[in-house]
Amino acid sequence: ETNLRNTQEIAAGANRLTSTPAPCIGPEGPDIHYCEVPEWADVTKAGDAVASSMLNHYRPTDIALLQTWHRHPVHVEWEKQSRSFYNRQYWEGDDIFYSTVMKFKGLERHCVVLVVDGFAEITRARELLYVGMTRAQDLLIVVSKR
């Protein structure tokens, strides 16, 4: 019932999406960053660029790029090797971790780039955004179309 994972700023943003906001005892942190791309732009490529820019501030293993609907091409390639190979990348990989929000539920990274690339079910949009936002411990960047 108490948010122990996120900074105050991330918790406040996520609490706007739920009818049962959780009090947060996490530290102060940076504001949530919102990166809006033009309607014609490829939101996944924009997310890649943002995640790459975070390598100046975080180790690759501290960053996750999460998509709200489709799997990222790296995610697809990892799963083609095998499901266990994909899962091991979270624990043993040395790169940014790529996932969908729902596959990443229960996990966390210091920096999360949340790519809003649509929703399979619009009725679950708030839930997916909430889960995606709360995977970030320190820094959350939301990439979406205008």
C-alpha cells in the first residue's frame, strides 16, 4: 500500500492514473520527462534515441526501454534465440533491456524509457501506463506521439 520503489515525482505522476493512489516514501528525484514526437515519426526509433542518450548518465544495465503494445525489434530477436535467452538478458545481459510493459511487470530499472506505441485494449491504457511508469526507480522518460 506504500510506494517504496519510485521517487516522489514518478509516484505522483503514476498516482494520477489510479483511483487508489499509494503514498510514496521514496526520495526526491528529477521530474518526469515527456518527449513528444510528430505524428508521422516512428515512436520506437525516437525511444531508441532517447535510451541511447541516457547512456551518458546510466550504465546500459540500469536502463529499460518498455513499449506499451508492440515488442521492440531487439526484444523480438532475443526471443527468437529462445525464451530463456530473452529472460536471462534481464539478469545477465550487458545492454539496455527491451520489453513490453506487461512482460516487465514486477521488475524495475533505475532509468525507464516508456514508449507509448499504442494499446491492444484501450480500456487498459491507464493500467499499462501506471505499470510502465512505476518500473522506473529514479528517472522516467515518456516518449509518445503528439
